[in-house]
Amino acid sequence: MSNQFQWLMLIFLLATLSGCDRPIEFEMPLSEDIELEVRHEGKMPSRCTLEAESSSITRIADWLQDNQGGWERSVVSFVPGVMIRGRDFTLNFLGDGVILNFERGQFTHSIDATVYSHLKCEEPSAAIG
């Protein structure tokens, strides 16, 4: 009985640890326009469109490509910060974290705010490149 319990604990521990840090298989589409929503200090959000293949999108896509590992699955709800919305995904940037929602679930990763600080909407419904 004790040996069986030890095996069960080992399997449980391995399953738990394997869920802590995982690579994702996500590639941000560069061929479609993406909606940007920026919230500041409880004010109404500014919204605009990031044009397909713009430098704003490619910079975030490059970061995602370079950071496929180190993601943690999350079931926590987060307040919206700087949001990028595509057809099948959302990225929510909050301080030193980013939350990715897509078909495989919700995942979080640490990020330096300078990676996304360029994402701004000058005017609602404006297009930026």
C-alpha cells in the first residue's frame, strides 16, 4: 500500500510540475488588422486599429516568437489593460505581465513593459502603423 501511494504521489507531482512552465504554440497573424484598446486610470478606453504587418504588430509578434517557453496556464480573470484583439486571440498587457487567450486556453507570462509601451491610440478608431 505504501509503495502504491508513493507512485501516485510521484505521478501527481510530475503532472503538477509539468503544468507550471510550458511552451505555447501560438503565432500572431501578421496578415490581418488587429484591434487595440488602451485603458488608463479608469477612463474610457481608447480604441484603434493596428494595420496588418505594421511595425507595432511585428514587434509584439517577434516578442511572442522569442518567448514561446515560460508560459503558465491561468484560470484567473484579469482586468483589461492594453488589449490586442485578433479574430481568434486576445493579448492583455498589465504592468510586467501579459495574458494570452486563444484556442488552447489562457496563459500568462512576464514581460518588460517597454515591449508594449509603444502601443497607443491617438484618437478613437484611428489606424496606426
